[in-house]
Amino acid sequence: MHRPFIRLAAAGATIAGLLGTGIAAAAPVAAEDSYSFTLEDYTLAPGDPIIPHPTATGAADGYLVYAFGTGPLTGPAGQGAGLPAGVTYAEEQFFHCKPITGYTAVYKCPVSSASNASAPRLLVSDDAADMTTAHYGVAYAPTGTDLAAAAEQAQTAAARPADATHGTGQIVVKTAEHAARNTLAFTTPDVPAGTATKHKLHIHAVDSGKLVIWFTPQTGQPSWDDHAVDIRVTAVTSGSGAQCALHPEYTVIDPAYIVTCDVATGDTDIEYTLYAAPGTESWKLTTQVRYQIYSGGSHWVTAQRGFAIQGTPVRERARLQARDKTGAVYDYQGTGNGDTPFKPRTATGLNDGAYTQIARVSPLMLDKTAGDLAFRDDAGALWYHRGGSTSSHLRVGGGWNVYNNLTGGGDLTGDTRPDLLARDKDGVLWLYKGTGTNTVLATRTRVGGGWNTYTALAGSNDLTGDHRPDLLARDTSGVLWLYRGTSNATTPFAPRVRVGGGWNAYNQLVVTGDLNSDGRPDLVAPDSAGVLWLYRGTGNATAPFESRTRVGGGWNTYNHLI
């Protein structure tokens, strides 16, 4: 809590006039009557440091004198002087405070303005006992005044009612076991889409504190960053033991505190109303609560509770990236609408012009992952970038210019890690199993020969509905063939099945994720005129695609789709 302020006396006043009867007079104060500050009480956890800075306004020139005691500073001066067991003074040059000779636990700290004041740095030991308490008093001594008088004023700061000459505060240590006595209990029913549902939080507060509530998506489902999620808190009420504020500018999609409360000791309920708009997907959410009894640090009392929206299934949205002739890479986020499958492009800021081959090893998704990518440079070195990672590319090794085609396979071996296919100049197809480590790829294994009959390969996703990634191959006559995945590293593909002819009209074939929200991967293909076509997946091995639909023109500005 804030403590009474200390104000600088008017020019010409004396310390005797400030301190009252029984305190020796000192030199006149020679500064303007403008400096004042407030002190705070602090609650710390074992192991925490503290610098009890005042909150100040006005001009200053002199010292703040701090006195510490093991009991309330009610006098006489020096009684109980010192810091309690478990709390120590840490003298550091940066903080500029120095002990005053002849006193116990009294320090002078220079102050030159409201925003430039030093304070002692204290350390709480890891084994400090619960409810260890250090009391402190502070007095301001303008330049040229008697520090002895200021020291006595600080040592007796709690001896009389607050006035303009003194202030006091305390520092209390509370252990983790103490903090755990503050408990939180939830009632969080599921929320049907299109309705409002009340959730309740019961708090048993041994200590007063600040409480915040926010929401996160549960693990194992898509990220909601690019979804239109309209779930919000519309109202909050509380018992008399809490004062709560709703921040309606935020929805549950925002990484922000939506409800904030000041909580007094005792038992109280906080009730808030969650609304999910009609058509909201069946997100699984976690209510996150943090209760802070400490003055700082990360020693919160926390609690989590899950609930779900009862709505339509959550859709995963795919994305496509495109490299233009300058090497610049653009991102096309999927919309989930097959008629207009992509949002307008956005620049990624990346340039992949140095690479002669780029393979999408696993699907580029708007949600769970950005997709793993493999790059081969002019020198034949292979580089690997893991989806969702912000780290630089990992160098796999050199010698990869022996291959004339690199194709992402997805998880071809059933071990949950994406794999890479590479065709050499003799037409032999090789499988490189993903390792999930910085080694990236295991030693290659031979899939088979004769693959130089194909002018395009495309894979990394399941086209037949059996949860195994498949491979498409277009031969020199324009016939497209489907190789169904087996999840067997020794024979990763079943014998090929003919899809149809006429596919040599396209410059590239790209198997994407689900672009039309039907739960099945799709394929896009740009023709020689620059028109991009969408083939919607059926999940049927005999006829894996519906008839094509036109996405749009102008795609011949790109020399590679990823």
C-alpha cells in the first residue's frame, strides 16, 4: 500500500521546525518546496531482490535516508535496527547508496530529481522464513542539511502520525507454501455456438492480490491466429471481495488479459459471460487465471481449466508460397473457400533466388505448422528449414547436385517425421528418412529405378483417404500416375494407378493441404499461359480429383510454387 508522502520544506525553514521538539536544529533548507514522494509495502518470495524506490514528483537535490528495522519504527531511534534473518543489503556501485557511519542498517542514497533517485538493493535468501518482515523508514535530506537528523527521522518514521516529514513501509516475505493457500476453483461449461454461457471462478484469498483471466487454444489443434474467431467475454460480475474490470476491446483470440480484478482477503466469486457467435467452430480452449500476491517476479498462483465451443468442426487452412523471377517469395494464405481459395498475397521478405531446387517436405499449413522445406544451392549444398521455426536453415551437407529432382514426401515411413525423395540423373529414386534431429536426414535407401520417365513429381499429402501420404508422377506423354503410400520404408509405394492424360499442359504440380474445407488435400497447377487451376481432392484412389476450376491468371510471374 502507499504510505504518506514526504515534502521538501519551504526555503528558509529549519530542520528543527520540521522535526519538532527535542531534535537539534540544522542548516536551513536551500531548495524549492516541490519534492514529494510516496512509499510502498512490498511482498516478496524467497530468492527475490527488491529496490524500494519511492514514487516521487518535483525537484530535489540531496539524499534519501533509509533506515531498516526488524520491528515497526516507533522509536526510540535505533531500537530494533537492522535487517531480519534472510534479508541482506547488497552494496553495488550502480545503486550509489552507502551506509552512514555509526548507524546500523541506515543508508544515504543520492536524489537529484523525481525520476533520478537511488534506493538500497536488498536480497531475500532462498531459505527465508515465511512472514519475515523488514520495516523501513525514509527521510529526505536536502544538500547542506544534517544527515544525523534525517537518520533519526527515518529510524522513528512510525513513531507519530504521518505528516510532511516522514514515511514508512514494510517488506514481507511469503513462501510458495504460503501462496498456495490462496486457491482457485472453476465452473466452465461448454459454450454452444450462437449462445452466451456463464462461467464462474471461486477465490479463497488468504492474501489480497491482483487477478487476471485470459484464454488460450488447447494443444493438439490448429492455431487460431488466422481464423475468424468470434468468442468474447460480454460481462463480468463479482462479490464484494473483488473489484473487476472487463476489457471488451479484446476477444479470446488476443493474447491479452480480458478480465482484471483487485481481490481482498476472504472468499468471493467472479462470474463472467462468454459468447460464441453463430457458426463458430468447435474450438477447445483453456481458461488461464493468474493470481499475484507478490510485488513482482513470476511467482504467481495459477490455475487452468478447459472447455469447448459446441459448433462446426475446426477447419485447417493450407497456404501456398510462390517465388518470382527475382527470387522474392510471396505467401498466399488459404481461405477455406474453394471458389476463392487464397487471400491476396503478402511479401515474406525472403529471397530464395540462390536455390536451384526447393522441396516442400511437409504440407504448408496456415495453422499447425508452416511446413518443412528443403533447399539446394548452386554449389550442391542442401539446407533444411523446419516449419514453425524461427531459426536459420540447417546445413544438411554437400553433393546434392547429383539429383535432378527433390520432392517432399511427407511421412512415408509411418514414424511421424517428414521424409525427402531425391531422383538422380540415372533415374533412380532415393528415400531420405527424416530424423527429427539436427542431423535432419538418415542415410538414403533405394526406392527403385526408371523414374526418369517422369517430368514432374508431387507429394507430401494423403490423396486417398488412408492417412498415408501419396505421390503423383507425370510422364513424358502427359499421363498422371498415382503412387499410393504404404508407410513401409522398404517399399514406400504401391504399384502406380493411372489418373488421366493431358497433364503436360502444366508447368508444375503442387499437392496442397485442404483449400476448400472438405477435409481433403487438393492440387494446384499453373499452365503455360499463367492461369492457376485448382483440382479438388476426392479421397478416392481411382479418381483422386474433381474437374478443375480456375483460380486466376498472372501466375506466370512466378518460376516456382512451394
